Amino acid sequence: MQVNRQQLMDEGYNILRNVVPPDQLQSLRDGIEHMVNRRKELSVQRRTPDQPPGGEWAASGQPRLKFSTDCDSISANVIEFLTHENTLGVAQQLMDTEDVVPHNLACLCSATAGETGPAKWHRDIGPGEPAPLRGMISNMQHHGPSYLQWNIALYDDSVFWIVPRSHRRVNTDEENQQLVENASVPLPDGMPVELKAGDGVVYTHLLLHWGSYYSSKMRRTLHPGYRPFHFPSFPNVHWRHWEPGFYHYLSDGVRAQFEAWDALFFTESDLIAKIFHAIINKEVDAFQAGLDQLHPSPHDRMVCVVMLSKLSRALYRLKHTDTPPDSLWGNGRDIVYLGSHFSVEQTEILWTRFDALDQKLKHSDQEDHPGFQRSMSPYDSDNMPTDFEVGDFINSWNNV
């Protein structure tokens, strides 16, 4: 499949026709419907008294499938399609690297309760999470896309809207005003993405986008994401939302792929653990050597350090609170594995090492951040710290 990497960099997206080969469309629909029926049955069984008869699935305005827990031998073909040359292969072309791994395996579905109204415009990031927007934009401009997500329609779909080129800048004043007044109506320069059955749009999560209208009209839109390994930069999205438990449904070749990908995540966790121990022990050379491996490019090293600070905070909360691991970091399994490298006391020391940087990231007086997930936050949504580079971060270890 031919892609236009320059358009992705310039506009933030590629619309691709016939991503799903026509001879596979019905089998994918059948696999998804099998998953939907299984989830609906489970939702009824788990229903609480305050929910409608169909339970959580029926109550949701945009129910979603999670393939790693919803698939079985009848529907495993859906997961296998996400390793196809038209999906994984396209991500490899756009990222310009072979080592590309699924981040998320999901499907967006229509509501069963009728019209539920539009969502809100947003970028798929929180305020300052995992780094301020300008830092992640710079990361993409210097290194190319380090995370891509898809909408692949199994039925005609025009729900999804985007603001082209918004991934290259922060919100305009006009956009912010509109987002504050009403975040669920078209933005200036917004456009619908018209997908026929089998078509797909691949885009960066930094792009302003919107689910314009949720209703009972049949919607089964695959929504996978992909990230690279052995990339010039630490990816803007580096966690994952799937975990093993479905491999036995897959063909031998695809199972081997997922096993190899699982190992890549743990190898990266081991490297991050080495970097964190170097910070705890104030071992400058070991820290810099680890940073060289995690983020080989000389550009945007501080963006990588900021993202490590967020992971350090998650580790601290893992060891010091009862917060569920999967609400701290991706699937939860990976943060628990990373946490096994540290004692409670070590995570406390580690978090203090990041204190000066964390305070720098809070320098904005702004609390409401329109166009971001979780709009209320003490962190600056847009700006990297000024006059604070990697050397300053190292020097700050002695000033706590």
C-alpha cells in the first residue's frame, strides 16, 4: 500500500482506501460481531442495579472492544489483520523503521441506546502528559512519527473529524475560546473524514480530533495504535494497553511476533530501570549511557527526561498508594514489572531526584487546558521548561 509520509508530517494524517482487502471485509465484520456478542453477554451478567438491562455496554455512548481480552479462536483473525502489510506495514513505512509494535488493539462501536450526542474535541494527550505539547511536536518534527493510530471502517463512517496541521502547533486563541464555550461543535478548519467500508485514516495523536455524532447507526471501526522500538527518540507514546493471554488463538507466525514484541517491552523496562538506578545513585556516566540508548538522537533529549519523570511519579504512586496499576501506566502489568526493580525507599529517592524538574513543569498559572484529555491540571500543557537542560537536571540531584 502506497503512503505519503510527507503528507502525514505536514497535515497529520493519511486517508487510505481499501485498507481492508475486499475479500477480508466480511470475515472481519463476522469476527468483530462475535466479540461484540460475547461482550454484551458478559455485560448483562455483570450489570449493577443502576445500569440499564444491557449493563455497561448498553450504558456507554461509545462502547469499545479490547481485542486482547475479547477475542477467541473465532475472532482471532481480527488481531491477525492488525499485523497485515496494510496496517503494521503502513506504520513501518510511515515511521521508517522495521521494529514497529502494536500499542492498542481496539474497535469503536455504535451505541445501543440510540443517539448519545457528540464527544469533545481533544488531542490524545493530557496536560503536560507525557510531556508538554511543544516538546512532543519537536520530537515528531526531528524524528518523524513515534506513535500512530488508526480508524479503519468496517462500515461507512463519517463520525471522525480532524483539524489538519493542528499537530504542528498549540491551540489558537480562537480554538481555545470555542473549546471553552462548547467543545462539541465543529472547530474552525475542522473537516470530517469520510470513510467507506474498508477505508482507513492513520494519524498522529497530537492532532485535534472529534467524535462528531454517536448514534445507533452501525459503527464497527478498528482503532489500533503502533509505536516503534530502536527509534532515534524515546516515543511520545511508549506504553501499551494489551497483555498476553490471547496468543493460543493466533497462528504460529503471529504468535511468535507477539512473543517477540512482549520481550521488547520488557527489555526497554530493564533499560529504564538501569537509568533510574543511576539517577538514584547519582551515577552520571551510567545515566548518560542509558539515556544514549533510550534516546540516541541529540535532539529533544529533555523531552525524554520529562517523560521519564512522569514514569518516576507513576512508580512512586505504585509503591506508596493503592492506585490500581492499570490506571497508572498502560496495561498495569508493565509498571508492576518495572516496580519489581525497586524498593519503596528507592522509588521515594527517585521521585525526589525529579523534584526540581517537576516544579519547572508546573510553572504555568493555567489550570484549565481546553482540547486536552483531563483538562484540569497543575502542569503546563504546552511549554517545555526554559533554561533547564539535561545538565541542569543532573546538577539538580544535589540540590534537593
